[in-house]
Amino acid sequence: SYLDRIEKIEDNIEAFITLDREEALKAAEEVDRKIENGDKVGVLAGIPIAIKDNISTSGLKTTCGSKMLENYIPPYDATVIENIKKEDGIIIGKTNMDEFAMGSSTETSYFKTTKNPYDLNKVSGGSSGGSAAAIAACEVPLALGSETGGSVRQPASFCGVVGLKPTYGLVSRYGVVSYASSLDQVGPLAKDVEGIALLLNAITGYDEKDSTSIKKDKVDYLKALDEDIKGMKIGLPKEYFSENVDEKVKGKILEAVEVLKGLGAEVEEISLPYTEYALACYYIVANGEASSNLSRFDGVNFGYRTDDYSNLEELYTNTRSEGFGEEVKRRIMVGTYVLSSGYYDEYYKKAQQVRTLIKNDFKKTFEKYDIILAPTSPILPFNIGDKIEDPLSMYMSDVLTVSVNLAGVCALSVPCGYVEGLPVGLQIIGDSFEEEKILKLAYNYE
Ligand code: GLN
């Protein structure tokens, strides 16, 4: 029935880059067979799941939204995909994204722009816009996205669905095409908080193939949902309610705060003073790491190769000139600049120092508070075409999400109403490995 739904609506939404109908049906039949035989099935048995196209799927194209990897078929599954298959989930297809996850609207995708199901003239957010829109349009019940600086939470907010950015190290990055390795993390998207907990249960766990994976006992995130939130201490950071945040968005967040107070939460205003440096810090760190990670796309090892070369230098140059889009090139240029000798101390090193200060802001706050609440996005979903020619204004839309990635903590976006028919997302931020707390709060709110 999900394939039928996709058939019916996908031309309007354009959430997918690749659909895997036959394999999905085969996998579903296999689950049926297991059930008929009375065999044990996993917690995701028979559930169709859409996967962002920067997560490697064995035998299934993984393009990263780029011409560079247009025809790239990975020979292995990412650990998160292995985990989903182990639990009998069905991989139904690969979703559209900003090229190499660089963007906030899916407009930098080489293939297409995903439309916001609430208004087809608006962006779905990004970079995991395909995954968020697929859920909002009922094409799938669950999806995976990835975050470097808000790419799960912001499209979740724009499309009126739930999205989680897990603590750095909780979910394996093995097989996820790197953007900025110290920030990247795979995250689940779903219609509701229960769906997030279910998918998170399946994808978490130590992975020896990822050197940043954390050894921790496995938690059942579904269990935490039923507890109440009486006495929970919540901080509202004044920097996240500045004049740059749309008044109507703020209004919806403050309504949600009243609901949480009614449920017994204690709410106070707090300050995260280094917030104002977060965006600059993020774009230096992220671009620096990206310029290094993307150096592997050279036309030699895998992916696109130019036809037009007579020596090695030209092979590299022409492959990269033809294979990467404008935004990716911009970031490689900026990243190379901030890492270059002479500028490293001034930019990259300084950004790393500021990153520590931002981290400390969170650390201090979580000594006193359980949760930080904020809007996910300062603005409502914007029109397709509005920001794509103005990179700085696109970057500005990430101002409320990037600090979480820099600090490595966890955060979730849950829908909290509509303004002018467009969804607004409430951002619930928790300390490292406090996913249970933010899920519990979100579930009580929902
Ligand atoms: N919009 C941000 C960027 O372009 C975040 C992207 C992401 O989280 N992958 O870098």
C-alpha cells in the first residue's frame, strides 16, 4: 500500500532519488513467510523505511544528491542499514538531499528539489528534505536522515514530522558518506515520537567499525515514553528567542511551553552566551572537514570521471569541476582556505576554541536543567528559489540548530502547531546520552 501511495503522489513531492520496488516487495514477502512459519521477527518487521541517499546500501545506488556519485553502487551496507535489516525493516528507497548534505532546502541536489507536502511551492527543508517530505506525504512511516548541522531537525520542522539528532557517537557512522566527521550523525524521522523511539532502538549500539562509536549498554527508548514529566526543569535560552526569530514562530513555541507547564514542568529563562558565534564557528569547522573529506572524489577511485583529460592533473581538475555543484565547490574553497597554513590559526583553530566555549555553555546549563527548549527554525518554510542565490541567508536559517552539533549533545524537533497553514517545530535539547529524557518530554507533549 505504501508503494501505491508513492506511485500516486511522488510526482508532486519528488522525495525519492531511487525506489527499490522489487527488492522491497521481496523483503516484505520474506517477512510474511517468517510470520507464517511462526519464526521470530524483528521489531521493524514489514515496516517500509526510506533512507537518505548518503547512507550506503549494498547493491542500491547511493548518490549523495551529486552528479559525482550518480551511478555509484556501494558494495556493502552501512551499519545502520544492517541493523534495520536485522530487525526485518524494509528498505523501500533512497531519498533526495542537498548535494553531499550541504544545504537547508534540498535545492542543491543535482537531481531535483523536494517539495513541501504542506505547500508545493515551499521547500521541504534540508538537507534530509526527501526523508522528511516522504513521511509527511505518507509515502513511508519511518525514515533515516543525517545531521551535520540541523539536517534532520530543520526538515522535520518544515514538514511537520518528528526528527531526532542523536548524541555524537550513539549511532554508527560506518558506511555514511562523510561531510564533516566530527559533526555527522545519522538520525531517525517519523510521524510521531513512538516511531522515533522504535527506529532508534534498532539503529543504536556500539560498532567497532566506527572509531567514534561509544561503548554503552543498549537502552529501550520505548520504555521511557510512559513516564510523566512532573518537576522536569526546563531552560528557555534567551538567545534562541531573539529579534531574528519570526514572532509567529515564537508564539507557537511559547504556547507549547504553557502546555508543558501544565504537565508539571518547571520553566525558567536561561542564557547560552556563546550562541552568537555558533554559526560562524560551524561553517568554519564543517567546511574545513568537508574540504578534506571530499578530496577522495578525484575521478580515480570511484564515482564520476571526466572524459576530457590528457594528464593526471587535468583528470582531477576536470572531474571535480564537472562532478561537483556550485555549493559544494564553494565549501571546498572556503574549507581549504581556513585550513591553509597562515590562516589555520586565525580561522580553524579559533573556531575549535569557540566550539569548546559553546560546549561549555551546554555543560553548565545541564548541571541545573534537564532540558533546553527552543524553536527548531527561526523562520517558516520558505519559497523554492528564495534563498538559493543567497548562500549567507541560507546559512542563517541554521542558526538555531548548529550549536547542538558543535556540542555533540542530542536534540529533537516535534511539531507544535501551524502558522499560515505551515508547520512549526519545537526543539527539545538534552545533554549527551539523554535521549530518553527528550523523547519522554516530546511524547508527553505530543
Ligand atoms: N544546512 C547545514 C549545512 O548546510 C546543515 C547540513 C547538515 O546538517 N547536513 O551545512
